[in-house]
Amino acid sequence: MVQIENLKYSYDTKPIFALKKRKRSQKYGVDIPRFEMKQGERMAIIGFNGAGKSTFLKLLIGILRPTEGIILINGIQPWQNRKKHVKNLGIVWGHRTTLWWDLSVRESLAAIQKIYEVPKERFQERLKVYSDIFQCKDFIDRPLRQLSLGQRVKAEIIAALLHSPEILILDEPFIGLDFISKRAIIKELNLILDSTQTTLFLTSHDIDDIDLLCDSITILNKGEILASCPKDELLQFDRKVSEIEIQKDSKDELKISPKILEEQIISIEYNEEYSLCRIKVKKGEESSKDIIKDIVEQNEGIQNISILKSGLENAIEERIRENMERLYE
């Protein structure tokens, strides 16, 4: 489905205006030796701001041409035959619209039908199905500018799916959406993806989006892949880590035995404003009990101690930490 070999995309770092002459240099926005993805897989592309997520998506779409290397999507180089390639893509940009502001949703979708050359009967059939799924009957004949954010997101997703793409790309699609509306849309989207076996690329800073929609995760940092694996594998990693939250009556640092500090604790974070302390522990619940006993014995003024539930966010954080430490060893 998607094959990448020795992919590099660089851009010129020489400023247009400079007081002194500077040598022209190249900086890699993406540098990926190898990447593969199968039909029907749902991949989250995550990383810090500036990690290369948007650049990577633009390379997949064909907006950018690689400096080096190969991208093959269903045997096509995206930038070489872009017209044919984009017919197999559905794209939702969270920070921009693909629909027309002053047209009704129905009119915008009819225009998209013409662009993608979807047969009229098939268009009407899909429009009815997706309108029912996303409950669009109340706003499908209203201009886009009159819709709520949740209604616009629904319309954008329908537009992206209307031509039955093999790949769906969602770039921060749920920005600003309330929790209940987002959950409802994701539930319906999951049903569609399951039934059509559409491949998904998702970028999001919301771990809930990733957890509910994706089955694998790729972590980018400065254009390089820090980790790429199934979500379940990350969660297995997280079971080795637990987190303890301690509420104190003072802002003093905790006293902890040196042996426990060295052997069992990954990190300690203090929030002085609320006299809170969070401790990440290496070996799970049994280790947590030893640490709690040690803290209670050595510290006064402990008001509350909780062992927090682990999850995908912790797993991703620990995998990033582990790989960053390896990079700078």
C-alpha cells in the first residue's frame, strides 16, 4: 500500500536578507530510511510542533517532491502522477475548509462529485448513507458559513469520503470541537472505516483521538521516526510503568531513599502551586507500594497518595523519553 525508502526532504536555510554573507546549507524536514503501511491500517502520526508531521503528509499527498528517495502508494509516485493519485485520497484539514463558504453543503458536495467524476447514482446513494450516519438532514441545504463547528466537521468528512478513497488523511480534524460532538463523530467514522477498510493517517495532539481511531502510531522528531509500532505494543510498554501522585501540605521536596531513587524511579515532577508531586515508577504496582511506604516513613505532612491509571499518553511519553535518551547518549 505505502512504501518508503530513504526518503529525504530538505529546504534551504540561507536567509533572503542578511547583514553578513552566509553559506547556503540544507536542513532536512523529513529523513525516513524505511516505512511501510498496509491497506486498512490506521496510523497516527504524532510529535512535537515542528517534528515534520505536516511535511510528511504533504509528501504523501504529492504537494511536495522529495529531495531524495522513493514514496510509492499503490505503485504510484505521488508527485509524478498527482491527478491520478489524489483521486484515491480523502483529506480533511482541521485549519482550513475544502468546501465553499457561501454554497450549501449539498451544492459543495455536488461540485466535488463533478471534480472526482463520481457517477450520479453512486453519488446519490453515498450522500444518503453518509447524511443518515452523520445526521445532516437539518443543515445539508444551509450555507457552510451558517453551520456550527461540529456540523462543518461532519460536512468535511462526508466530502472526503464521497468518492470512496482508499486513503483518508485527517490533519487535526477535530480542533475546537466539544467532547460529546467529537466522540459521536469518531464513533460513526469508525464504523465507516471498518466497513470500507479505508487506510487512515491521523495527526492530532489529542491522545483520545488517537486511542479511539488508530491501531498503530508513528512518532516523529525533527523529521526522523523515533518509533513506529502497533498501539497494543506501546500499551504493553506502559504496563511496566505506573505513576504516583502525592498531595503535601508544604512545597518542600520529598525525601526518598537513594537506592529507591536510583533503581525504581524514572522521574519526579513538582507542582509547587498546588503542593503536588508526580512520580513515574519503573516496575509497576509492587514497586509503587515500596516507594509509597518509603515516602510515608520519611516525610511529614502527606495529605493524599494516589496510584494513577496508566494509559496511552504515558506510553507515548515514555517511548519518546527512551528514544531521545538513546539519541543523545
